[in-house]
Amino acid sequence: MNNTNLNNKTIEIVSEKYNACVNCKLCFEACPMMKEYSSSPKELMGEIIEHKSVDKNIPYSCMLCSVCKSKCPKDIDLKEMFYNLRKDVMNSDSKNLKGLGYNTIKFHQINSFSPIFSRSYINNNTKKIFLPGCSLSSYSPEIVMKTYDYLKSHIENISLVIECCGKPTLAMGDEKKFKSYYSKLDNIFRENEIEEVIVACPNCFDTIRNGSKDVKVTSLWSVINEFKIPNELINNYVNIEKEFSLHDPCPIRYEGKIHDDVRTILKDLGVKVVEFDKNREKSECCGAGAMVRVTNPDISIKQTKKRASEAKSDTVVSYCQSCCESMMSVGKNSLHILDFIFNEDVINKKKFAQNKTSVIHKWKMRYKTVQKGKINKF
Ligand code: SF4
Ligand code: SF4
């Protein structure tokens, strides 16, 4: 085993949680990864404290999904602990990073921040921007532009920023690199005196509200619920028998208003929604959280299959494109909520599933989103 020595601050964090834990194992039953490494969280934490070190695979199997916290009678946040363990591994000898796939993530991030795949189209008088996020831009340039057109029709002087928030680097625990990446987005906000950013991605929502405290972060679903869906789509799906299982993404598990907004939009559309037993605050990870698809693919796929099997219909709908893609990776039909509003095939009821696409195709779509943004900027 290739253990990483931990710094005193991290040991303190683990000890604090160890002392507070009553070993009820409620978190353990729900967690997608702890069973692979121990027979209880208390035992796992005890071993870490005793050895003052950790097997790097343990924190890099944690999906940082916070299901543990949602179950814990003592409100213990194991996500925070595992994230600190990740940071210690990241700051240790670089040989410890071998086998975690970090080079793949670095490659993704270098491309994401390059001018080929990112661009800001800022109107001089703008105070609000729309940030579609990487995964939606890689899925459908058409849907991104139609969403932006919709926002332009309701919000004066809104601008379009096609940038990455740096969450993959942050999730890996590389805070130094993350700060340098994130400063690009933060500088866009500061230089243009942006007051509000409207995000389509739950990871962007989480990253920006923590990274840019002076900027208001609003979920696209709250905006659509405020201005309402286009009139012609009200009850568009009411005569369709098909049901859709609604998956709530874990980065925003405590955002009850967003959960409500999404459900109201789907109701207005006439979509028949079936809930997962574990939904909203109790939602489970799609399996792709915190880059575990790269750092521990076996555990990641196992969780995705589990989550997909808990759906009560053959198609999952979500409001995170990464979750949709995670579901598709195990053969589950999937749709993004924006497909119901801006995808012609879905609107015309020809098709109720996204196509599974290659990595190359996704980069091509991302490039196309940047190009379409240039034409459609104001
Ligand atoms: S954050 Fe998720 S994966 Fe990590 S320990 Fe908690 S429940 Fe398990
Ligand atoms: S739910 Fe909380 S108290 Fe119970 S085992 Fe997990 S961390 Fe400990």
C-alpha cells in the first residue's frame, strides 16, 4: 500500500470527527465507497489517526457527495475530511499521484481554459452574465444559444461567458492550480463589475458562490421559473404517457428552492415526473462526482449502476448534463431538462433520449458553442 503522511491540521480534522462520531453507521450504509475500505467510519478514522497516514485511494474514492452529512445525527461532514486528505496527497511527493489519472484531468483543464474552447462575449453595459458551463456547451451549442436567446428576451444587457469554473482541478485537491484557473473567471467578474451570474451547471453554482462572494449566483432554473417557459410549451407533454425519473444533482442537495423551481418547470411543461426514493436533500451521487470516474472507475461505475437501477422509469431527467452523461454511460436513457424546452426532437416528441457521444465529439461541440457565441453575442 502506498500511504501518504498527513499534516497535523488534517489529523486534527479527522480526530474532531472521530470524537464526535457515535458509530451509528447511518452514513456508512448510504456511502458509495467506505465499505470498500473498512467496516465503519469510526474504524477508518481511528486507523488514519493511529498511522498518521492514509491510502491515497480512499480520499480519491470519495465522491464528495455529502450523503453522509445528510444522514448523520451529529451533522458530521466526512466530505470535508476526505477533501482535506486529498489535499495532503496532492501536496505530497508527486509519485503518490500516480494511478489517479490526474494527467487526464490536467489535459482536460488546459483545453478548457484555452481560447479555443472558452470565450467571453461581454456587452459594455452588462451587469448580468449567463455561464452555461462546460458540460452543457459540450453537449449542445444549439441548446446553449436558444437558452441565451431566451434570457436575452427577458433580461436587458445580459452577456455570455463560455468559461470553465475549474471544479475538476478543485475537486482533485490542487488548490494552488485551481486559484490560478479560477482567477480568470473572477477577473472577468471584477473587470466588468458583474453583479449576477446565471448558471446552468450545479458544479458552477457551488464553485462560484464559494469563490466570488461579491457576485450573486442564480440558478438558471430559478430564472426560468420566474419568467416561465415559452407559452407554446405549456402542457406540451401532458398527453405523453411516458414517465421520467428526476435525479437531483448532489452539489446542490441543500438548495430546496432550486429543487422546487425544477419541479414547477417540469409541471408547467406537463412532464410526468416520478421521484427517486432518495431525492432532493437525500439524493445520491450519479457516480461521477469529484472526478471519481477517473480516479477510481470501478467504484464510480458501481455507484452509477446503483443509482440508475433506483430510477422508477426507463428514462432519467436531470438538470446537470454530467449526471445525464453518467446515466448514459451505464445504458440508462437520459434527458436534460433543457431538452424539453429547446430541443426540437423532444419538443416534437420524436425522441426522448440523448445520444451517447465520443470525447472528440464533445470537444467539437464545445468549439462550436464558442463560435456560435461570437455570432449570437448581443
Ligand atoms: S461524501 Fe459521499 S462518498 Fe464521500 S464519504 Fe460522504 S457519502 Fe461517502
Ligand atoms: S452517521 Fe455520523 S455518527 Fe453515525 S457513523 Fe456516520 S459519521 Fe458517525
